[in-house]
Amino acid sequence: MEDSLENATASYVKAIRDTAVYKKYCEQLERLKRNPEQYQKVNEFRRRNFEIQNTAQKDELFDKMDAFEQEFEKFREDPVVDEFLRAELAFCRMMQEVNLYITEAVNFE
């Protein structure tokens, strides 16, 4: 990687780490990890959610997601779990916006 790009990337990473969104995500992740069993369950939730969204056929996605949400409804009521998942979603959305901006700015098709 060119030195100028490497330096800019390091600055970019620092800027991400300095955001309130990233800091909240890290705080919630550490809070969640204090309970290894709960952390493991969240990882299972995330894995299954990813699998459903990436393997289900369009005509069955709604039903599978509905069943999945019902299965984990009680689990999602836990404030630690809910706050972590909300923080994670906010961080993911921020990163998606940044990546979209970069992709558009460099005219990448």
C-alpha cells in the first residue's frame, strides 16, 4: 500500500474509533462479555440471523424471520442483549454509510 494511503487509512481508523457510535458499541460489547453464556447466546443469535437472511429464498424469508424473531423474543427483552444489538446495528449502519460514500466518491461500479 502506498504510504499516503496507509497514513490516511490509519487516520480513518482513528476517526471511526473516536465516534460515539463506535465507543457505545465497544462499551456494550464489554458489558455483554461479562456474562460468557449470554455472549455465546448472542453469537448464536447473530449467526442464525445471518444464515436465514443469506440462505432463505425470497418467498420464505418473511416466514423464517418471523419464526426466528418469535423464538428469540424473550431473549431480546434482556436489556444487556437489546442494548448490545442496538449498538451493533448502529455501528454497522455507520460503516455501511461510510463505505457507500467511499464507493461513490471513487466512482467504483
